[in-house]
Amino acid sequence: MTNLFLGLAKGARRLRPASTRFSALRYEALVEEKVKVGPPDEHGNRRSIAPDLLLYSQQAENSLVLEYTRDSNPRRKNDQFNRYGMLNGSDLTNGRPYVPKKAAHSHDVTVVIPRRSLRSYEAYAKSEGHNFALLGCSPVRSSVSLSKAGSPFSVKEVDKIFSETTSLPEIPTGYFSFCQEEPDAKDLARKIGAHLIALLQEGVESVSIDEFCPACYALEWPIMGQELKQRVRKQTRVFLTAVQKTEIAKMHLLYRINAGSNSPAMWSIRNISEEPFNVQQSVWAHLFAMAKRPPQLELFD
Amino acid sequence: MQAPDDFTPVIQTRRALFNILEGQMRRGDDSDLKIGTGQVKTAVVEVDGYGGISQSDATAFVERTMRFGASRKRDTCTVTALDEEGFFQVIYSGRKSDFTIWVDTLTDPRYWLAFTLDRAEGFDRLLDRTAEGTKHFDRIWLWPQFLEREHFGGVVRGFGLWYDYNTYLSKLPGGFDDFGPSILKMQIWGGRGTWEFYEYLRQGYQDQVILSRILVKKRGEAQAYADENLSYAGKFVVKGNDFSLHHDTLNQLRTQYRKEISRVEAVGLGWTTLESGAHRLEGYAINIVPEGNFRIDVQAFKGYVFSGAKPFRLVGLPAEESKTRLVMDVVDLHMKTTMRFEIYPDLITIYLKKGQCGNSIARFYTNLQHYFGARFSVEADNGERFFDTAIDESISGAGERSQETPTGID
């Protein structure tokens, strides 16, 4: 979903004409772990929301606060939605100024849900008095079909775009190359495999897991939360450990240089760029095959 | 450190080198030349990570980079820092002979100049090996439109074409299509009328006429001139009688190339951390768009372009694959970096990350034209176009063509 909205905001060619119209409004994409909402409690603490994505536009004088959920029952999300209901423009600009004041002139909490749940969410929002814009999505492979319901968007053009856009056939994939909520082992393995090939073409005396991950997931790493980073880091270590136990190890291409120590895993990676082309190809093929069937995390826990 | 052999001139300064190179330029390809074939060759190469490096670390950096040019592991590469800052002599010692180049890293820390009087083929191989061996070194890639528009204030006196669609065609299920010639390679070296002939060819075979080199004659004061034979990989072979004209060309080329690569890099994608701690996405994806009726056969394209072989040197792991959509995590074997590609019959989208080298895009786009034809435009998602924008007229030689008078120098 994030790729879809980023693609719209960035004017992704594959999402035209919707992205042309949307990007003309000059929305900027923001990721923030927590936004404080509502009044402070007796201890002075405020509640918070963690939107999946914030889009703000000074030109449109509007912010879109996006929350995605697959839960078909809105009642289970009651507490969360109540907090979203408390959000006002100043929450986006006060304290830690997330968005420029002009862009907080109006805001729309936009809940993105499976299309089949649209009616129940619409009824729920009405009964609770939440002015949420609702977008029902049916992802089919690389495409998404959209249905809009709930409150209208504050900006007429945005409302028009989402009312008129019913199908987006090819969602861009490059802003987030794996799902942030539930990273797929294959998606991670492919990225690890690609980064490992890059390092094998270069040869590095040592690379620790803490150096490998930020470089491997270069675009995603800066905005990943600690929990997700730990999870991804673990999957990466498991994959590299599995690689290390295969033919690659027999060729002395990748080996642990601090096995048995408590310090973060560290490997030495040999340079294969001067090997005959067919040798390089066989190494790539081996890693491609492993990336297709990555080791399961639980087997190593 | 190995002493230079008897034929290698003792050079310590740029001025001394330029004097020797100018002397060699005057001799042209006479047989009495002492070093190699004697013609002056210069290459502009792209180097990352050298800017801001301390003088004391510079020699080690150059050594770390240029050693990959040695042809075999047993050959040696000796880098000597010369008297002037950022000026080096590099000698590759093999069993049969030595190969000497001089490297100027100071005048532009990112776009170095490499000079040699040794053989052109050996020079190319050496530069290619260096590019393959280390991630921070690459040749520059002059897309055909650059060669078509940028003549450095000179007059075009020759051109080379290189188009080879044949290999890709052989991978297509239907074989040969009806796009016209599948191979068009030629070289015209001549006098007046050369460029008119090029334009004539372009009118007839717009997609297949792909410039791979140009020969430009530059004139200075009095009878001063330089004949600059420039290949699309940024290598010059120069004759004439005035080295300063060639040096001007090098600076003009670097200025234009740097400008375009910087524009590409400016749209690299990345999250910027704001004062609030929130992250904002900057940059845009880059699209290479087939023009006209040309459509990419996604599977054949994958097999050809992402095989790891030259010229593209890309390998990819598919994330999604169908007849009409291919999503890949691609390794650029030149730069040792990864990029996300999406390939459709009517579009190639590349997600260049902030900090990644724009030279990758120039290389991909240039080679794409040599092997698929002039059938593409390059545009970021924000509408900014690359590689075919108008060149700064102040240094373009376009206006001089019609004013030229014959001199008999050719």
C-alpha cells in the first residue's frame, strides 16, 4: 500500500493519469513513528497514533494521515480509531513539527481496508462519528482496484481522484521492496542475495551484520522501526549463515571470521570478479536458487 | 619502486607532460615515435570517493584503484606521485613490455584524466579491467545525443556508428522483425561534408544510426589545430600541433558530463531525516521510455541484458515475472551496487538510490542505444528529462560548421 501512495505522490509513470493529477498537488511523503494526539492525562502523558504514512501538501493545504488494516472488524480497532478521531491539525505541527503549518490547515484520516470490509467500516465510522475517508482495496497480483467510501476528502481534487480511480494496474515496487508489516522471507532473501553478489564482485575483508543490513536495505533501513530492524537483521544472519554452509563455503567465498564469539556476526567475502565468467555465473545461480527457497527463520531459532 | 625504462620520459609536472604530448601530437603517427604507437591518447574516467581525500592518502587511493588495470596477477602496477599535487605516473610492468600512463586527479577529483602514448587497444583493456575490478572507477559513457550535439567548438570531420541489435533479435521468439537493419557499424573519416552525410543517414535510419565516435577538428590561433578522435567510452586519440586545444576539450567535456550526471543523481531516492525526527522521501524513479512502436520483449530482454555479460554487466533476481512485467533486484557488476528495476514492454523504471552513481544510468542508457537503437527517452517521474537536453550553446560548435573554410590541413 505504501508503494501505491508513494507512487501517486511521486507521479509514478505506471500509475498515470491518477498519479499525474495527484502529484500536481505536490504532496510530500513522511514517515513518523508516533504522533501525539488528544489532551494529556493526569500524568501529563498524551496518547499517540502511528500512521503508516503521512502525506502533506502546502499547495493543497492538506495532510493525509494513512492507516492500513486488513482487519475485517472495525470494532477490534476501536481504541486505535478513537485516537485517530482525536487528531487535530495542531498535533501535526506542534511540539515536533511534522508538517508545515500551511499543510495542516485541513487533514483527512484515511483508512485503507480490504474492499470486502468497506460497508462494515462505513457503518462503524458513521455510528462512532468518525470523519474518516475510507478506501477499499482489492489487490490482485501487481494491481489494485479502489473504492472510496466514508467522508469525502477535504480537497476536492483528491476526492475526485479517488472517486474516479477504480483501477491501478501496476503498482510501483521500488520505494519499499518488502512489506514492512510482515516481511516476506523471499523478498528479504532476494535483497540479501543481490547485495551479497555485489560484495562478492568487490571482495571485502570483513563485513559485520550491522554493516551488511543498512547497505542491503539502503532505502528502507532509515525508516524501519527497531523491532522490524531486529527481525530483518535476524533473517539476514540466518540466510548468510545458510549460504556459508553450502558450496559457497567450499569455494572459500564467504566465511565467518568471528564464529563462536559474542560480538555481531562478521564475514569475510572473497572477490570473484577475476574468476572466469562461468564460475561467476555459477555462484550467482547458486545464490538465486537459495533466494528462491530461503531458509526458514524458525529452523534456526 | 621500479625505475622507468629507457623510453619513458622523465616527467614530474603537468607542463612537462603536456610539452611531450604536444611534441607527439605534431609527429602524428610517424614511424619514428619512441613510445608505443606514439599517438596521444587521453581518457576521462569517473572515480567515486576521491574528493576530499588528503594528499597523504592520495597515492594509496590511486594505487588501490589503478592496480586492477594490471592484466595478470603476476604483472605489477607501480604508482609514483610526481612533483605536482594530484599528478601520478602509473607503470604496468609485464613480461614483455611496460605500459605507462599519467593520471591527473586534481583538476577534477571525480573525473580524472589519464594520458598515455602506448597502444590504444592496451589502454582500453587496462581501463576496462580497472572498471571491472573496483567499484569506485568507471569509464564515462557518452550517449549518442551527446556526441551528436557536443563538438567542443570544433568541426566534425568524421564519425563512427555502432548498432548491433542482432544478438537481442536472436533471442526473440519470432526472430528478425521489420525494424530495418539489425547491424549498422561504419566509420567515415573525411573532410567537409562529413556531418551532412551523417545527417542524411539519420534521416533514413533514425533508430539505427548510433554515434560511437566523432572526429572533431579544433582550430586555435594562426595554424594551431587539434584533431580529436573521441569514442563513446570517453577516450581520445589526438593529433595536431596545439595541446592546449585538446586540454580545453577535456575541460568542456568534463563540465558537460558532470552537469548531466549531477542532474541524474539529484533525483536519487532516499529518506531525509527532518528536525522533528520524521523522514521525508526525496527523489524520483527514473524511466526509460521506448518511443514509437518499439516494444520490449520482457523475457528476451531479461535473458540478454541481465545475464551479467558485457556490455550491460547486470545480473538480477526476479521478484515478479510475467510476459508483460518483470520486477528485479539488479546488481550492477561495474559499480557493485544494487538497484530495483521494473521492465514492461513500454517502460523500464529504475529506482536509483540517493548517493548511487548516476554513471550507472548513463552506461545503461548509452549501451541500450548501441544494442537496441535510438528508441528511448529518459525521464524522471517528476518530468525532468535527461541525456537529450539542449547543450549550453556557449561551448557548442554547432554554429561553426557552415562557416568553415578549407585549409588543406586534413
